Amino acid sequence: MSDMMGSALSALVSYQRALATTSHNIANANTDGYSRQRVELGTRVANQSGAGVIGSGVQVTAIRRSYDQFATEQMRSNTSGLAREQTFATMATQVESVVSDQTTGVNAALSRFFNAVQDVATDPSSLSARRVMLSEGEALSSRFRDIDSQLGSIDQDVNARLRASVTEINGYAQRIAELNQAIASATGGMGGAMPNDLMDARDQALLGLNQLVKVTTVEQGDGSLNVFIGSGQSLVLSGNAQQLQLGNNNFDPTRAEITLSDGGVITDFIEGGSLGGLLAFRQEVLTPMRNQVGLMAYAVASEMNAIQADGRDLSGNAGLPFFSVPPVAVQASSFNGGTGSVTASVASLAGLTGDNYRLVADGAGGFSLYSQPGDVAVNPADVGLTITLGGSANAGDSFLIRPTADVAAGLRVSLSAPGQIAAAAGTGAFGVGDNSNALRMAAIEDKAVLFGGKVSIADGVQNLVSELATSVRSAEIGAQAQRTLLSQSQARKESVSGVNLDEEAANLMKYQQAYQAAAQVASTANDIFQTMINAFGR
Amino acid sequence: MRISSSQWFRQSLGSLLEQQTVAARTQQQLASGKSLLKPSDDPVAAARALDLDRAIDKLDQYGRNVSHVENRLRLQESALDGGIDLLQRVRELAVQANNGTQSDETRGAIAAEIEQLREAMLQQANRQDGNGHYLFGGYSEDQAPYMTLGRHALPALQDATGNRIPGVLLADGSLVPAMLDPDGLPVQDTALNAADYAPVASGQRQISVGATATVADSDPALTVFQYSGGGSSRDILASIQLVADSLRKPVVANGTIPLPVGSQEAATLATAMADALTRLDTDIGQLSDVRTSVGARLNQLDVQRDIQAESSLQLQSTRSDLVDVDYAEAAARLNQQLTGLQAAQQVFSKVQGMSLFDFM
């Protein structure tokens, strides 16, 4: 009979725990990252008797969280993939709206300028046609400057976002380190039982971290997780978190780089997440696009200037340059030890690629040149540049040469009067009605002068727009694919770990009934006990 | 598969939001009239549309070029018509003067009229368009192609500094600096180096009227009023002056000896008039030739304009297919999407209202 009461009490206690767990599940039905918990029941140790073994009731053997390691990892990876593609697409769309706009983009300004050139070619002695051409030239150069400055502010925005991301990543790293500590001590303290809610919180922090940057994890024996970033740099080791920092590029102080607190620059190793998307966007879209826009500006300016120089203006004087173009940008690395300085100029338009180049001095007055990105050794003449290294540079001193990066920002019309447009040919009898040079100017647009003399400026601008559109499109398609994958892995994880309220309601009924039954058993045991007391009490 | 409550909620909400996004996009297409809202919606079509935009824009520009050159060619055509009429009148007067019944006096009157006509011809040669540009100026459209020296109208020459002097066309076709001889006739001024001077009215602009088509703008005086015919080079204005000069000289009977200074025998006049008539005929022929070539160019411009109109229409419609929205289709699509959205909303509210807890 004491057995009976014991069993009833064990059931009451166990079902109380089961009901508590069910209420916990119901309470957390909408908590992000919560894994539903199950109470596992087992029989208590049986009593031996002469007749055999008599059961002694029920006990809670474990409270487990329903958890699928694979689905969780899949979800993390898809989350970081989606965040990367989404960030990339959002940022690239901004560039697209700047460069490709039908009325304010490069294409429209170029088209209007060359129409004005045509008008001068049709009526070369008309001052009004010349004035229009001059002001369309101004409009074109200001379009280029404006586009570059808008791309510049997107660059600023990227820096601001990098800063925000780094702060957030550090927050997550710190939190994971703290949770690692808590989990390790809880696991030790509870004799191996899992601190379910802490584990969920850590998974959730990892998910948040993956949204920012892709990380890899390795589980330790004490339940803590080590987190690695980039190509294996440790971010969290057990209870210690490393801080990410934002440093300046050694060539360009306006360009932010990601560094670890131990000093290493890891910008190029970071993948995935919104941080990976931002860095990829800067590397694959923003920098090349600024260079390409600069290349188009350079092409228009240098071709116009060359033809101007060939011709004579309205007064019969040799033509002056139409546009003024800033010199090739050269930046010395802040690590340089020598006093070397580099000057670079464009030798041939056809050789320019829109890439940047890194010059590394050999210490003996010579140097080698590497394309950026790609790091392929190139010959200056092959990429349309003339480079001189002056002063005395130490071996390993490096310089960044950006042939077209600053062109769009500094493009200006240098002619001041409409009469200065050199519409007339430079040789032969002069007349104000001579349009032969203006005809050559009008033909610039469709002349194949770019990329080894294979692509015209008009086609170049068009390629720019369609390249940009394609990269936005592919990021959007990538995002869509990642979204589908994410919803699949989310569904898989939820099917294991998610709380179903109907299920919990059913469990609630089940455990309630069991509890009531156990209470009934206790009451019956009491009745029997009373009967016995009464029997003897008389 | 087991499904969690939050997953169920998320799924129904997600599909609801998705329907909304799709419907909003269609609405935006309808509102803007564009099926491509940004290039990345369809990079290939966007690149193609850009190409078409440019081509259409170019066609508009060529259209403007056509109008401009057409205007000038029409003016030149009318100037040439005027010139031909003048020459014909001169020819009639020459025939009339070449008649034994005319006296020195009547010939003088005819000569005076011819000189008037030469003056009118000078006006035509120095005619300006609406912008003050000389029609026959060639590249030097800011300078009159002809200038006067004494009673003669002579083609202008200029040196490298822009110094203008009259020139005279020699029989070998060279245009050299002119001076007047004691008889008041233009001859080469040998004091000046002919190599330093170039004709003012030379050079002919080519105007782009299509991607590969060009049309020559108005002809310069050098190729209109000066030409080589009958084995020597001639200047039409000089031809007219020559007729007047011949008629001005008093006529004496054939065989008068000595010939009074400044007079001519009747036979000399007859020969001169016969020569003049042949010359005037070739002069008329020259202006007609130029007029024909101008007419041919005007025809070419008409053809070019037709081609432009046609290709512009075609390009516009191709472009429209690429980037413009098909309203009927989009409106039907929006309707369907809104129905879908409504259904999703109803399902959401029904499904989310169901719970086992309601039955406890």
C-alpha cells in the first residue's frame, strides 16, 4: 500500500513536470529559436518481493529539446547566403539607379552631347549651335561628376554599414562567449543534463551572427562552441571572444578594411552574410563601376581633345583641349619605407582596362606591376600606361595606381567660348563653314577606341549598363534561390523543433488526465489506509 | 510532416505577403506604363532598349540635319533658278543687240541693261541665307564669294591673314590676284605671289543624314560660277560683263582705216556676239547642271526622310514591345492577382482561427 501511495506520488510529481514542460512549450510557441522540449518518462526501480518484481511508479528520466543538428546548420548556412545576396542586390540596385537611369544616366548625357556635336557639324559657323555643344559638354561632364559623387556616397554608405556590422558581430561574439561559459558550467553542474534554453539562445545568436557573416563552428567536449570566421581565424574560443575592428586601407585611407584585434587584415577572406555581401559588392561592383565610368569619361575627353588639337577654331587658331582630365591617381602605401614616388600617365586609351594596378618596387629602381583585383603581373605598356618610379624606393615598397578612378570626378570643360570649338580642319584653306573636324567629333561616339580598339564608347556605356543589370539580376536570382532553400531548411527545423499548439493542447489533456488518475490512485490508497486504520482503531 | 504553429502562421502570412508583392508590382507597371521597371528586371531587353533609344535619338538628330541642309539646298536651288533666268535674259538681249539695225546708242542702252543683269547676278552669287551665311560661300560662308573691282565683279581671294583681294580666273583655270589694265580690264597682278592666295568660296560641307549616308551641303561659288568649258576656264559673271563691254564699244564700218581708238569693226562685234552666245549657252548649261545636282540631292533627302520615318516607327514599336506594358494583359493579370490575394486573406483568417484549445 505504501507502494501504491509511492507510485501515485511519483506520477503526480512526474506529470506536474510534464505539465510544466508543456506550459513552457506553449509559453514559448512564438519565441525565435526555441526548441520544443519533451519530458521522457521511465519506470522507477522496482521492488523485489518473493512473488516477483513489483513496480514502484514513474520518474522523469530527461527533459530533452527536440533538435536536428543538420537542419540547424543548414538554416545557418542558408541564412548567411540569403543575407549576402540580398545585401549585394540592394546595394547594386542603388548603383544601377545612378548609372542606368534613362534621363539622368551616362547614356542620356552622352547621347545629348553628341547630338549637339552633330548640330555644330551641320551648321559650324552658328554660334548658337556651338554654345549648345559647349553647354551639353558641361552637362556631360557634370553628369560624370555627379554620378561619381553619388557612387562616392554609396562608398561612404558601405563604410558606415561595415562599421555597424562589425559592432554587431562583436556583440554576437561576446554573447556567444558568455553563453559558452554558462553552458559549460551548467553542463558540469547538472551532471551532463543539457541546459536546453541556453543552447537555444546560443543557436539563435549563431544564427544572428551568420546573418552578418558566415562562420564555422566546432563543438568542444564541455558543450562550448568555438567559432571561426573567414578562412579559419578564430572569433570565439570557449569563453573568449576576439574583437573585429575597422581599419584603413594602407593605400587609401577612405577605404575601410576589416581587421582582427591581433592585427591581421581579413577583408578578403570574409564570406557570406550581409558583411560578405557588402564587401563583395564593393569589390565586384562599386570599385569596377567607378573605374569604368571614369574610363568612359576619359575616352570621351581624350578623343575630343585629340580631334580638337587637329582642327582650327572659329578664328582659325589651332584647337585647344575641350575637356580637362585629372592626372592618373597614384597612392603610396602607408607601409612604404623609402622615399620613392610614382608618376603615371595614360599612353594609349585602347590599352586601358578599368582595372587598378599595384606597383611593387624592387629596391634597385625597377618595379613590377600587378593588376588589382587578380594580382596578375602585367607590363605597363600593355595596359596603356607610362610609369616612372622616382626617388629611392625600398624593396617591397608599393603603390596603388588607379588610371581612371578619379577621371569622372575631375572632368571639366576647359573651353570657355563657343568660338573655340575646332570644327574646321587643321590643314587646307580655312573657312568658318568648314565642318570636317566636327564630323570627326560626331563620329567619336561610334569609333571603336576602347579595350584594344574593339569597343566604341556608345557600346562601352551600354555594356556598363547591361553588366550592372546582369549582376543585380544574378544576385536577385541568388537571393530567391537562397530564400527557397532557407524556407525549406526552416521547415525542416521547425518540423522537429517547432511548437505545435494543438499538439501541446493534446499533451495538456493527456497529462492532466494522467495527473487526475494518479490523484485518484492516491485518494484510493488513502481510502484503503483509512479502512485499515478504522479496522484496527475499534 | 509535422508542422509547428509558428511555421504555419509564417507560411500563410508569407504567401499573403508574396501575393501582395506581386500585385503591387503589376500595379506599378500599370501606373508607370512600363513593363521593365529597372534594367535588371530583364538585362537583355534593357540592353536592347538602350540600343533602340540611341538609334531613335540618332534618327531624330538626322531628321534635324536633313531639315537644315534641305533648307539651304532649296535656297540654293532658287538662287540658281534666278541665275538661269538672268542668263537667259542676257542671251535674249545679246541676240537683240547682234542686229545690224542697232545703233551705238541702242547698243549702249542694251549694254546698260546687261550690266544691270550682271549686278543682279552678283546679288545671286552673294546671296545669304536666313542666318546671314553666304549660300555660295563654301567653307567661308561668312565672306562674300564675289567682290567688285572697278565695274567688274570678281571672285574673292584671301591670304593666310584673312586679307581679301579680288582675283581673276585665267584661261588655264588658275584663280590669281587681279588688277585693272589701262583698258580697265582685270588682269593678273604679278606684283603679288599667287601662291599666297586661295579662293574664298571653296570647300563643300558633307552633312550626315543617316548612319552611313551623307549629303553635300550647298555648292561653293568656285564650282558654280566658275567652270571649265570649251577648252578654257570661265567665270559666268565675267561672261556677262564681256557682252556688255563688247556692246559699249562704238562700231565703225568694216575696213575703216585707221580704226578710231576705242571702236570696233562691225565684223568684230558680230564675232564677239556669236562667241558670247555660245558662251552664254554653256553658262546656262553649267548652272542647269548644278541645279540638277542640287535637285538630285533634294530628292535624296526626301528618300532619307521617308527611310527615317519608317525606321523610327519600327524602332519605336520594337522598343515599346520590349519595355512598355501591355495594358489589357496587365489589367487582367492584376485582377487575377487581387483575387488570389483575397483568397489568401480569407484562408489566413479561417485557418488561424482554428485551435484545439477552443474545445477544451
